[in-house]
Amino acid sequence: MSFLWNKDATLDARVLNYTAAEDYALDARLVGYDVTASIAHAEMLHGANLLEDADLAAVRAGLSALADEHSRGQWRIELADEDGHTALEKRLTQRIGAGAGRIHLGRSRNDQVLAALRLYLRDVIEELRARAAAVAAALDELGRREAATLLPGYTHMQQAMPSSVVLWAGGFAAQVRDDAEGLGLAHRRLAQNPLGSAAGYGTPGLPIDREATRSRLGFATTQAPVTAVQLSRGKGEAHLLFEITLLLQGLGRFATDVLLFYTQEFGFLSIADAFTTGSSIMPQKRNPDVFELIRGRSVTAQACLDEVLGLCAKLPSGYQRDLQLLKAPLFRGIDLALQTLAILPPAIGSIKFHPERIRLDSSIHAAEEANRLVVAEGIPFREAYRRVQEKLKR
Ligand code: ARG
């Protein structure tokens, strides 16, 4: 085995298994982003007269081809590669020869992984926001379809005031949109260029142009001083997972209402057969598993957030290998959010209300009646409240 950092091939295989662990698999989604950042870095080196024209051209063509072939499944990162960054450099070397060895000038995998992660997360946030918008639109559509359907509004799980499907679904839609704004806020910490910090202490002796990679990659600012970069790893991740948790908790509450309304005791709504599952023993059952799993998923998101927060707490400054472990909970939380947001529009579309089975308590208009008394007679609300209460006792 040979690595970028170990040409003597003395590494114990058990160490590779333990340290690379699942990293080589997790890095698959970062390959294209690592290539984008690597090309920007190579262009910067070229601009600083640290890379020849011919080498830049070979690096660009080689890395672009590798990214393309990876996306088409023509090669994979192997455990023996250790991680995606090494996998790319190895393959680039096989392809273009010694020129590949020139692009690691002025960088380290420590700033390289952050650049790739931040570019990936920028796309992820856009995708999450687009899917959240589709969920909100599906909730609006449910309100339109059920425009005439009244619902009891509950407090303490007791009928409180009249509500409607429009009002019920509209509240969730508004919250999903607000949570999507929150996802956007997570982008702020990620919009800082980590490149040029290298292992964490910059590039002494080299005229590295951090502004050049910043503008090429579309980062808003350059992160400074260089020692701040590794201190910030995990924070953008935590912020994003926090916003994901809020979003999924809200969707979980929606699912809980649906599950309650779907019980035989309520019977307010039905769910299309294609969106329910059967029981292996009870022939009559149609189970609302999709909504139960939407409810359950917010717990996993919260656990991912907790794992990310715990990994960074109490670390000393500078790069620590612990930071590699951030990727698993980060990707897990992102994937379950993407999947949950994707199943929701059709799941919401599968809901049909049964107005004939929805009974509003006769006393549900009591607060409204008291309000009307105040408006009509100018009496204090407390007096109106007492009068309506008296009337209800009779
Ligand atoms: N796969 C590593 C990570 O995600 C890349 C950085 C490795 N750096 C190192 N010095 N071993 O953190």
C-alpha cells in the first residue's frame, strides 16, 4: 500500500481499515466538488506563475475527465485510496504523470475537504429549499381541494374553536416556508473560502492568492486568519442540521395530526391505497406507515445534530482526525431530509377528507359568541364570557 504521505508502504492494514473506515464511501458525493475546487486551485497557481500552461491544461482535462467518469460509475474510490482526495490525485498521476504532483502545492487535504464540503453543501441547501417549497405547495393544494371542509381546532386535544383544512394546512405550509428560510441562513458560515489555509497555518514562502480561489468558487469571503478555518469545521454542519431538525419536527407534527385524523375513532380522512401498507396477519388493515416514518425521522435528524456538536466540543485547535467523523451524521441527516421532503408532496396528495364524518362540538362557537356580545353591547369581555358560560350550563 502506498499513500501520498507514506511511500514506504509500511502501514498495517488494520490501521487503514480503522482510519479510512467508511470515509472512502462517504467521499463519493464530494468527488465532483473536489475536482471543481482543485481546478480553481490549479488556476490560481498558474496565475501566480507556480504552474506552467501545459500542466494547467493537463490538470484541467484530467480532473474533468475523472469527475465525468466517476459520475457515470466508471470508477469508484477504494478503501486502499484512503479518501476521495487521494483517489483523485492517484488517478490523475496515472493519467497525466508528474504534472499531477504539482497541484498539491499550497494546499492540504485539510482545506481541500472543507472546500469540497462547502461547495457540496451550497448545492444541498438549494435542493432542500426547492423540495421544501414543493411540500408547502402541496399543502396549499390540499387546502384548495378541501376549501369547504371544516375542522375542529384543538387545544389540549379538546375541541376549542372552529378551524378548517385551509387554516390547518396553511399553518404547516407557512412554517415549512419559514424553515426553508432558516436553511438558507445555514449558508452564511459555509460561504467562506477555506483554500489557502492548507493544513491550518497557511503557506509560508508561497505567493498564494486566496482572493483568486474565492472569486472562482463563488465564496462570499475568504476565511481569515488561516487558523480560523479548522476551528469552523462542524459549525456550518451543525447549523444546517439544526435547521433540518426544525423542519423535520414540523413535518413530524403534521404527520402526527394526519395519523390521529386517520384513526377509526376520528375517521376524518382517508389515505389512498398506494400510500398505505398492509398487515401480514390482519387482512383488513391499511397502515399509514409513511406518516409514521415521517414522524420518526426527526429523531434521527436530531441525533445527527447531537453527534456533530459532540464531535467538535472540546477539541483542541487545528485539524484533528476526529473531524472526519462529521461527514457520516451530516450526510445521514441531509439524506433523510431530502427523502422525507420528496415523499411528502405525493403523500399529501393521497389524503382525502370526509366532511360527513367531521363533527364540530355544538359549543365550539362559544368564544365567538362572547366576542360578538362585546362588539354588540360594549360590555367587558369577562362579562360576556360569564354570560355565554351561563347559557351553556342551561
Ligand atoms: N478525509 C479527511 C477528512 O475528512 C481528509 C483530511 C485528512 N487529513 C489528514 N491530515 N489526515 O477529514
